[in-house]
Amino acid sequence: MRILIDSKRDNGEEEEAKRLEERIKNHSKWLEKHKVAEVKAGDKIDVLDTEHIWCTAIVELKIKTASK
């Protein structure tokens, strides 16, 4: 993304570059805000399946590992 922003600046599109930077910053904040921090069995969550389709799922089992 940085290359795209720099390219817009090089082409004299300063306002467009600023708008893109702001959108990226806002998207990062949105992602952080919507991360699932903790789930337990029985919780309903939205998941992306193996065919890249969003579905509603119910957590059946939570597996704890050292890294997550």
C-alpha cells in the first residue's frame, strides 16, 4: 500500500494520497476493534469457510495451545 500512496504523491494527487492513508488507518483500527479475543463453547460467531463464504457457527470445542 505504501507504494500506491507514494505513487499518488509523485503524480501530484496529494489529497487522494491523504485520503488513502486515512482509510488504511481507519481500517486498521476497525480490524483491531473487531478481533475476537475470547470464545467459549456455545458462542455464536461469524466464520469464513474453506470456500471463502461467511457463515454463522457455534463454537463446540476450544483448544488451548501455548501460542494461542
